[in-house]
Amino acid sequence: MGSERDEVSFYLDYKPKYKVFHELMTKRMSNVLLVSSIYDSFMLEEDGRLSDQIYEEFQNLNLRTLPRITRVSSAQEALDILNSQQFDLVITMRRLGEMDAFSFGKNVKEIQNIPVILLLTSVVEINYLPEREKQIGIDRVFVWNGDSKIFVAIIKHLEDKLNAEQDTKTGDVRIFIFVEDSIRFYSLFLPELYSELMRQTHRLIIEGTNDFQDLLKMRIRPKILLAETYEEAMDLFKKYQKNVMGVISDIEFPKDGKLNKNAGFLFVNKITKKIINLPVILQSTKEQYSKKAEEMGYFFNHKRSHGMMWDLRNWLLDSVGFGDFTFKNERNETIGKAKDIISFYEQIKSIPIETLIYHGKSDHFSNWLYARGEFEIAKKLKPRKVSEFTKEELREFLQNTINEVVLEKTRGIINDFSLENYNQDMLFLRLRPGSLGGKGRGLAFLMFLLNSFQIQDEFKDIIIEIPRTCVIGTDEYDKFMEDNNLYDFALSNVSDEEIKKKFTKAKLSNSILSDLEFLLQYWTKPLAIRSSSLLEDSAYQPFAGIFSTLMIPNNNDKETNLNQLCTAIKLVYASVFLKVAKSYVETISQTVEESKMAVIIQEVVGKEHNDRFYPDFSGTASSFNHYPFGDYMRSEDGIAHLALGLGRLIVEGFESFRFCPKYPKSNFYSTPDHLLDNSQRIFFAIKLHQKKLDILVDDPFVTKFDFDAAIEDETLNNIADTYDFNSETLSIGYHGTGSPIITFSKQLKLSLLPLAEIVTKILAIGEQTMGCSIEIEFAVNFKENKNEKDKFNILQIRPFLQQEIMVMEDIETYERQQLLAYSNHVSGNLISNDVYDIVFVKPKSFDNLKTLDILKEIDKLNSKLIAEKKKYLLIGFGRWGTADRFLGIPAKWNNISGAMTIIEASLEDFQVDFSQGSHFFHNIVTSNIGYFNIKYNDLQHFIDWEWLENKEVESKLTFVSHIKLKKPLTIRINAKRKEGMIIKPS
């Protein structure tokens, strides 16, 4: 896409939405060496069932990184193994025989510089320890009371210590400062603190939208950093001040090298001046401190109380925010509760404003959000003061801030569907496991592009997004096929009608029915149910338009809506086995069994007009134009097609408006008459109040309308100009009188909408990130009032890849009489020397009112040649594959699947502009079938009709003839050189 390439090259590195997940908790205690005497080992294992308990503890806390524990029974054995194996941590008991634990620790650190923890088996042993400054070789001492939680606490404590600096920088992880100098009490409290942290994290994981979010929440849990002195505590606070979310502090502990009875008060008084409303709990074995603590506004926990752990847990739930958010008024009366961010958002809408002010002044909102890992919202709320807002402005600010971040969290990711955590603002849902299929992957990739490349920031006056989308993964297809025993029937020689009837009578699982019924409560717009086969939209096998897409109005009673949705899903499943799909699969040497089907359910972009639903306009755009014109336009500049209404008009080959995204003001239409002859005359829309879904009709709710309906709906005013037949002039704009001609002048020439710029940007980014030419489909709705914005919705992206060809003779190599056909309007890259058969529509017999009859004859010859395993050259008039049978031959893939090369020719009285925006053309190009466009009476294009008509005919039908040659044609096509020739047999 020209100059755009340089602009986007800086971004060409895929960074997953949760890339930060991989950068958190990088230092792990994966290999632990446990050194204990045989007696201690026996006690740990037999009395304490250590192995089972550690495993159970890690499982119960949803910890996914279970450490490997190696045990040895002596200090010397431990030192020997340390010389040969790498460990992350050594835990040693005190009884080591001839060597004391501290000497052992020093020896360990000389071999490997890793943490060494001394684990005592009794509180009594604390009394026999040397003074703290003499405990060289040991990083920290713990006491085991028979509970395996201590091992989890030791491992998590060390991992937190090692990862805190990196994780606060990378993931903005929160910090608890725990000040305690008593070995007994920190050995008691740390396991409980970690248990509560993990329980809180598990609660959040249940709310997660996908596995990556779950893992991220596990790794961004708050860290607990232990300090034993005033100086250590202050150092931690200074280092992590921006991330501290709570403090648990003893009252009496060392300061300036000696025990200070007020150290806890001094510490918390100093830090709460820096962080106002910081949750703090003070602890002591002396209950007399409780009054002073409470007078100063701090919670107090008596360490000798039977309920000390319960009180600590309540503080974590109520003050730190680990539990539900309880909305209270100043009289401490409960007004409401929120268990998660979604219910929190809903409650804010109706909670009395006085309650919001009360919580806002106390920083309760930001504290609760920090505790839940909602850092983005908390950081936006924390610095703002209630006094900055009027009462209702405060409510609006809270709502907007939370909604913005909730959208950001769910935007750009695939959210796994859950009844409990469903959020209407999620753009992309996965309803069942398994693959998303090709089209689903493309949509997910589109979402990534929009989110990662921040395209929206460049076009602030228009909303650029994908429609709300839900994908039923391929596992549901497998279940549907197996539960209903459909494979044998579907693969047998039965008609399309029989397959559709059989599939629609089959049953979907009760669980998917329940989930779809739930979704339909919230999804009230018309819905598109699209195929997303495993093979679909891949680079070399696009399957564009091969499988079914159905649109349903979704505006009837609940039962009808659900039945229509389920029937549409079944018809998409059935389309895998229809004749056109089987034929295409055989052509590309695949099997039907490989076409496992996911299903996309997508809200249709559009507006309601007089029982019709359709967008203001739809479009397709390709980054490679096979037929550029003029001296300045290159294939790499791309091509786009636009049309009023649903995009079906474009992809089925009806007349639409063409433009080059790089040169939007360039005119593809040489004269007003040329524009008139090739302008859009009809449009497609969903007919809303139609209840019956006819399974034998393709897309039964989508109906064709003429421009009288558009004039009634007033939907031409923004995209049409007015043609005056008397003066033969075209004036910009249409206001309900005169003859409307769709030109998109306001968007392309007056730039009232940056349409060309948006298309150019998306094509450029898509082409570079996919590594090949691409094609997109989109739909646009204009704003209805000045407070809204126009909306550009991207519906699909697919690769548009051609195989390269290395050899191509120049046209000068041959005399004209040696060539059957030549064109510089070609697609495909092909060298073929084995085509003996030619099927062509006889020029004198062609009638564009009889194209359906012509198609029947072509289909008959196609089937015959496929049975003989012979490729052939196919020649006809007008557009191949168009759904408008008056513009050309309305072939589907199975009608022409044996063709090696196709020629689209013109006659003196039948000249139709070529179209390259259709699904049919896309499949032709990507399947590397040669395609010639040959204009009538053009010196650069020709077919030697006289040579053809003088050949002996193998089959002569009413409209079509079949010639069988004794020697093969030679076909040479090079799309990049814009040259194709068919050489007669020598």
C-alpha cells in the first residue's frame, strides 16, 4: 500500500494482550532442598504427611507451580548434592549432626548463592538461637507447628522478596508491608496471610474472562514483604511507596538497634502522612495498646486473642477490600453490596449520592479496586478529590471511568463466555472450546489490530470497531455431528435439500441452547450467522462464499428468535456437505472431514427503516488491484467497492461503486453514461417482520429492494448525486428529487468522512501483519445527530495470496496469429501446457436473458470433464459468478470447478465492467485459476473467434460448444506484469 508501509513498520511486532503475564514472577523456588535428620524426616512425613499436605495446599490455593522437593538427611549429603545439582532454596532443620545450621548455611552459600531457611520444630527452640546479627548463613528462621502451610508461606515469601522490584515496575503489583520481629508470630501470620491472599485471588479468577486473564490475576496478586526492624520497614516503604496497599505492623520492635515500645506507632504515623487513608492494622500481645491505636484511627489486633486470625481476616475483607464492596452511609448502615466490578458499576448508577461521597472521601473505592487488581481504574480514581465534582458529576465520573477500563480489559481479547460474568460490552465471546475457524481467527486478528495499532486514535471523529461477535468453537460441531449420527448420512450421495432437512431436524445440545437463550436477552439487533470452517479464509484456500451465511431479524418473540437462530446454526453446519462445498474441497485436494465448522454470531450493522434493516453503506477493499488503469495507478494501490445496504450486493457481483483508496478522487467512470450503465440499481436489506425461515432458500430474510425504497427511507441523501437527463449533468448531493446516482462524492471528493484514509490504513497494516495481500469487508453507519459519531465496522479480513510465477515470455515472442487470446487485464500466475479442452459460449447464441439456461449447459459439460479428470479453458460473456443474471453468467463454484482458466469477454451490445469484489472472484484468484478480462474491440485484448469456430466440435449444445484439441494449449499468465496469453497448439 505504498507509503503507508513505512508508517506502520515500527509496530510490526506481535505483543499479546497479556504479554506482561510472562514478565511477572520470573524468579521461582522450583527446586527445593530439604535437609533434615532421619527423625525429623519421619516426623514431617509420617506425623505431618508433608508431601501430601504440600501438594494439597498448592492445589487448594490454585497455585500452578508446585516445587520439586529433594530430601537429604545430613549436612554433608546436602553439600555433596549442591555441588552437582542446581537448587533455588535450601530449607534446613536444626539437627544436622556434627555441623550446626549456621555453619551449614555459610557452606551452602559458598557453593550456590541461594536462600537458606532454618525451620525449627518447636517454639522452645527460639530461645536457643544466637542473636540476630550472629545468625550468619541463614536468611530467615521459621517455626513449624505441624501445618504444611508454613512451607507454602516460606516459598511465597522468598518469591515475593525476589520479584517485588521487577513486578512493581512491570505489572504495577501491590505491596503489603508486614512488620514483625517475633519468629513465632510471623511464622503464624504469614501462612494465614498467604491463604487469604490466594482465596481472594481465586475469587477474582472465577470472574476472569479467559485463561490468560486468570493467570495474570494469579501473578499480579499483592506481595507480602516482611520487615523485622523500623529501618527495614522504612526502607521498604520508601522503595515501594507508590504500590503499598496496606500495612500490618507490630507495635514493639527494634529501632536504632534496640527494642522500641512505640516503633509501630512511629512507623504508621509517618507513612500515613504520605498515603492518606492507607489501610493499617496494628498488632500486639499487649491489649493496653488497643485504645491508643483506635484513637489514632488504626485497627488493633490482640495477638493473644483466640480470634486474632479472624480479626485479621475481617480487616483484609472490610478495610483492604478483599471482600464484597459494602456501600454504607455515614451512620454505618448498609445500602448495597457489589461482589465484582460489573455489579459495582451497576450499583453506582442508583446508590444515593451521599453514600458515594462518603466512600469517595475515604478512598474506599480505590482501595477496593487495588485489592482486586483493577489497577487502571484505581489509579484514575485515587488522585481525584470528591471536592472537585458536583454531586452528579461524581457519579458520572465514577461510571465513565469504570466503564472505560472494563471496555479496555475486554477489548482486544477473546472472552470465554460465562453466565456469571457476562458483560454486554464484551466485543468478542468464545461460546465453546475448540478452534475459532478461519473467519473467526480473522475477526480475532482484526480486534488485535484495532487494539494494538491504536487506529482509533488517528481518527477521533469516527468510531472504528468490529460488531459484537460470538464464536461457537468447533467442539460443538463435533458434538452435534456425533450426537445426531450425521456423518454417514451427510457423506452419502444425497441432495442438498435432503441434507438441509436432516440437519435442521437434528438437535443442538441443551447447554448451547441455554447459553444462546441467555445471550438473546441482550443481543436484540438482527444477527448474522456466519460459517467459520477450519479451512476458511486461509491464504491458499479461502472458501470465500462457499459455506452459508444467514441473517435473521431477531425481533420476534423469544421462542421464535431462538428457533431461528438454532436453525441458522444447523444450516451453517449443513453447508459443509452441500454440493458447492464438496466440489470446492475436491478441487483443492482436501476432504470434507477437514472442514470442521465453527459458527460466528454477529450483530448486523445497520439501522431500521420501514420494516427494513441495513447499513448506510457497505464495502469491500483489497490491497491488490488486478486491473489498475492510467499511468499512475499501480496494483499495490488497492481497490475498493461500495454499495448502499448490505454487502451481499458486492460479494455476489452486482453493480457497485469502485474507487482506489490511494486516489479516491480519481474517476473510474469515463463519462456520465458509463457511470449510469455501471451504477448500483438495487440494494439488499433484512426484512424485519417475516417469521418463517425457509430452509431451502439461501438467506431467506435478506430481500432485494429497488431505489424507491431507499428514497422512502431517505438513505440516499449522503451517498448519491443527482443526474439531470435533460442537461446530462451530475450535481453533488441528492435531496429526494431527480435521478439518484450513487457516487459517494461527499465521502471521497469532499472528504466529509475520512473513508479512503481509514481503508488505506487498515489495508496497509493488515497487509504487513499478514505478510500478503489482504481483503476486508466493512459496513458504515452515519451519525443521526451531532452528539453521535459515524461508525466504521470491520466485518472480515482474509488473505488474498497468489502463487508466484517465475517464467513469462514476452508477447513479442509470438505473432498474433499464434495466439488464441491475449489480455493485459488478468489475474492468477500460471504456466500450463496440458489443456486440451475448450468450453465456450457461442457469441451468436448468447442472450443475457438466457444466462440460467447457459449455466445449465456449462454445468453439464463441467461435470463430464471432471469425470474424465480433464481441465479445460472456459470462455463466456459478462461477469462470471454474479448473482445478477443479466450482468453475466451466475455460476457457483461447482458449476465451473474443472476450469483451469476462465475468460470474461464482451460483445458489441453487451459490455459490462469487470468486478473483483465478489467472493467468486476471490476464490478464483486464490485458487490460482487463470482469469482473463477481454474488452470488445480493444487492440490490447483479443480472442481469435474465427479459429475457435472453425475447430471440430466435440459437443454442440444450444448456447455452448465443447472443443477437444489433439495438441494442448499453452497458457501463460503473470498478474504482476499484467499480461496473459493463450498460445494455440503448434
